[in-house]
Amino acid sequence: MATVVLKRTGQKMPLVGFGLWKVTKDTCAETVFNAIKAGYRLLDGAGDYGNEKQAGEGVKKALAAGIVKREELFITSKLWNTFHAHDHVKALAKKQLSDWGLDYFDLYLVHFPISLKYVDPTHRYPPEWFGDDGKVYTQNTPLQETWKAMEELVDEGLAKNIGLSNCQGSLIIDLFRYARIEPAVLQIEHHPYLTQEPLVQLCKTFGIAVTGYSSFGPQSYVELGMAKGTSLFEHDVITSVAKSQGRSVTQILLRWATQRGIAVVPKSNNHDRLVQNLDCNTFDIPEADMKKISSLNIGLRLNDPAEIDPRLAIFA
């Protein structure tokens, strides 16, 4: 399995993982079990997805069946915005580990560089973006405080690696000024309509591995009613490359990323597509076609918190 080696720990993170975003609770356990059975070793979850208990059940079933050992899996989770205060970070990470039925995460990410007012998990979980009245309440917790608590998770063995998600260059550069443990991974929205090449280059310079989510662009948001722009599945450039390679459009979109060293975490509830996605690293796209795909960049960002509240314009 193709991997990327994480700088500080030397741990190997698979280049292709299974994403748990939008996987429904009632199917999650079986979907995770089937993904592991099909050969997936990286599972990308988050507290905000609301399905970590079910994902953990799928992992437990796979372990019990002898398909894998725990150390053969690479499990990622993320810290939600309402838990950025120092003392809330560890409490939330422990809750999430309990939900998964795990002793440690291989990777734990700050989901967004956005601090929102604390919501007690016993009151509402996952808390999402809003207070009980449907309004957004920010909280004045700096990333430096949150990151110190993230580092303590590593010290205590609750997370092997820590990282960031949805962060831009200026904040990453600032974090490097005070970080005792540098971020191992940055997870970003990444597809041919949003290539983010300067950010990817910055991460390469700093030795930060990059994971791309929403690899299929607008298609990733259809079921949420949030799709914008022309589907990459129907774009002439993508379909022509797929035809010339004898591959599916999803395999082309995933290989375009992994061929450039960027990990991907696609999700599928269809078993055949799940297997097909995992098989995206068994061929190479010609360099001329790689450039054609990259030239589709139009800066189309589909996951932008500014659309929830202008005070959350982290990509402005």
C-alpha cells in the first residue's frame, strides 16, 4: 500500500483512506467493516460527523474477525470548534477515544481554526456550529492555547500525531513560531477546481503531509444540496483522461492527487466503487494530462464557514 512517512514519528500514513464524513449512523459500522475487509487501513473520522461510536463498532468487528491488528490501522479524528479551550481538548479527545473504543488516535487534527462557545457534550453532541437558539457564538481561545493542549495529548499517548485542518499559510507559519510539536498533517479541501498549490508547497517546505478532502469537487456536496459549478465527473478533461487510461473518473481524480504525494479520503457506500477507489495507485497519469487537470483550478471553494457567519471567514 502506498504511504507517506510522517516527519516526526516516521509513521507511515496510507495515501488512500476511507472518509467517514456523510456516512450515516445506521450503515456506518458495516461500512467501516467492509472498508477494512476490502483493504482500507486509514479511516478518517471526526467528532462532528456524529458516527464515531458506529465506526468504532466496525473496527471492533474487524479486529475480532482477525482481518487486521490495531497497529495496522491508521485512525484519524478531529477536535471540534467548541472544544478549543485547553481543558476541553483532553476531555473531548478522551470522549472520542471512548466512542471509538480505542486507546489512542494515530492522528488528531484541529478541525477548523475557529473557536466557538463551549457546549457540554451531555447537553448536545455533536454541537455543530450553532447555539441552542440557532445563532453562532464565537469564543476567544487562541490557537496557541489549543495547540499546547494538543501537544499534551501526544505526551500522554492519546495521539501519536497531531495536525491541522482547514488552515491557511499565515496561521501555519505563526504556529511554527511556538509549536513544541510541529503539525504532522494538514487536511484541506483539494480537487482540480481548488488546487491550493502555494499552500501545498508551503507544507512540503515545512515537512507537513497533506491530505485532501472533497476530492470529487462538487460531486462531494450533491447530497448536501451544496454543489456548485460543473461536475468534474462530466468535465471533458477528466472524462477524456479516464477514457485514455481505461479508468473511472473517480480513479483519475484520486490518482491526480496521490501522484503528487497528497493523501485522499474518499467515501462510498457502494462496495464496487469502494474497492475501485482503493485501486487508484496502480497506474500513473502522463505528466501532460496531470497539467491539464491542474489547469482546471478556478479557486472554487465548497466548504467555507463564511457562508455560515461572516465572522468565520478563515479563507478571506
